[in-house]
Amino acid sequence: MSRYFATIRWQLDQHDNFTEQKYKRVHQWQLGGGAEMLASASPNIVPQPYSVPEYADPEEAFVASLSSCHMLFFLHLAAKAGIVIESYEDEAVGVLSEDSTGKKAMTQVYLKPKVTLAEKHANEQIDLDTLHHQAHELCFIANSVKTQVLVQPL
């Protein structure tokens, strides 16, 4: 069993009016490995100036974690199979809508990985779809959520 840690810090600003919902949602994420970043509520949910679009938000982090997990397993499987990946880019999209119970939820996440193989594989037929399927089956994050995760390689 492994454990993962994150410390989230928020502080009320003296000029905020908390009980009227007029307070900044900016906070700090400190991840277990030491990385720190500023985060905020999504401006799609909390209007500016109480949110900051340039900062990470929980919904984006959710989509990024699914994409990152998939990519890391994909690269692992490709390396194990002797397939050299030159680059990997995924413009993942999460859909926040009502689920079947009427609650707001991240109902779908579309992973759209674009994989470039090393030149040495230019004339080979390599089944990247199978690697994507296997990576999806192995992804800890995808296995942990009820969100529909759709892998649509480009």
C-alpha cells in the first residue's frame, strides 16, 4: 500500500466578506514531494475576482491527473515492448454536468493523446490502440473514479 499527501492552505483576506460569499478562493497546494502551486476555484463556477483563471483548479487537476496517469502507463508499456516514443501530447477535456442522480459531477473525461513514434519505427505497423487500452486498464486514477474516461488517440 502506498500513501500520497497534499497540504491545502487557504486564509481569509481582511477585506473579504465571508458570509456574503465575497471572498477569494485562491489557495496553495503543497504536494507530498514538495511541489507547490497556487490554485483557485474554477472561474466557470465562482466568478472573478473571487477566482483566478490562471491558477490550477480542482476540475483541471482531476482531468490532468487522469491524463498523466494514462500517459505514464502508456509510456511504460511502449518502453517494455521496445517501442520508442518521441513525444506524447494530450489535450484532455473534462465535462462537468449533471449525473444520473442530478448531482453536478465530472461525467466524462476525453483523453486525446497524440503520439509520435521515433523515426526508427517509421515503416513498422505498431498497434498504439492496444497500448492505449492496456494503459487505461492499468491507470490507478481511472480505476478509482466513476467518471467515464474515453481514450480517443489522434
